[in-house]
Amino acid sequence: MNLDYENVVERVLCSGEEISERVKSVARDIEKYYADSDKKLLLLGILKGSVVFMADLMKELKLPLEVDFMKLSSYGKGAVSTGNIVIKAGLEKKDLSGYNVLIVEDILDTGNTLYWLVDYLKREHGAQDIKICTLLDKPDRREKPIFVDFGCFSIPDEFVIGYGLDYNELYRDLPYVGVLKREVYE
Ligand code: 5GP
Ligand code: MG
């Protein structure tokens, strides 16, 4: 085992305890929002970054709900997403008109991915009520008019890993969110 695995973390931004508290609080907000709705609730997780957050959030929600996932990837130069999104794994259900759709995402950065996704879900799946729940939000980076409805943490413009978020597919398993040391990727 590599004991240096966590040496890439510059500092912890959100500890496991802080995340767990925020997840509980956001779950209460989500329950209140959907309490009186006649529609079914679908939590739509975006792979792979949302899996840890999704697992904790869904256990916390005291509402009848269904879960599905999509895998999206963005074509373009560098690490920043573009508006050119490709579906790597799609939805099982075609018709979402009878659902409240709650997108569950790890982080809202430029907003390009979710801006595209909201439009796609309306256009191709007839979704009418779509809300966005993210673990993290980097509002300084936003390029598209898209907003978090249920968010746990707003963070500065730094590259973070852990609690589902990766660097080159590693570190998703860390039980907290930390800033990646610049020397690792520069
Ligand atoms: P957006 O389309 O909002 O720019 O892209 C959001 C996606 O970019 C996230 O779902 C995530 O996969 C990735 N991303 C953005 N910022 C970070 C970050 O700080 N760390 C990691 N690991 N991924 C990020
Ligand atoms: Mg993602």
C-alpha cells in the first residue's frame, strides 16, 4: 500500500464531519421542497463524481425516490469543460414528464455540463421540473446562467479532490474534500 496516497492534499476544505452535517441540512431542505408534490422524485446522479455524495444524500432523504445515473463527457481542449457534451451512458427512462428531476452532481464549475443537461432533459425526455443539487459550487468560474438549488459548499477557484472527485481517476475514495497541491499537476 502506498502510504503517500494523501500527500497530494494541500489542505482540507471540507472535512468528513462538515460534509455529513451539510448533507443532513440539505436533505431537510429537499424534503421540504418536494413534500407537497404529486410527482415522483428521480435523483439523477452524474457519474462518476457524484457517487459518494449520492450514496450519502439518498440515505438521508426521508422521501420516496428513484435513482438513475448518466455518464457525460465533454470534448475540448484542456481540463475545462466545453459546451460539447457526449452521453457515455444514458437514462433508462424515456419519459420524465411525470417526475421531479433532481440532478445530483459533485461540483458546478463553468456550468457548461449542467446547462447542456437541463436543456437535453427537457428536449429529449420531456422533463418539466428540474432542480440542481451539488456538493460543491465554484461560482467565480461560471460561464453559463445556471444556479444551484440545493448546495452544500461554495468554494474558491482551486482544484479539489476527494469524496467522489478525482485527479486522473485517483482520490475519489478520500472521505473529505481537499485542495490538490499545485506541484502535482503543474
Ligand atoms: P462544468 O461543466 O461545470 O465546468 O464542469 C463540471 C465538472 O468538471 C464536474 O462534474 C467535475 O467533473 C469537473 N470539475 C470541475 N472542477 C473540478 C475540481 O476542482 N476537481 C475535480 N476533481 N473535478 C472538477
Ligand atoms: Mg462531474
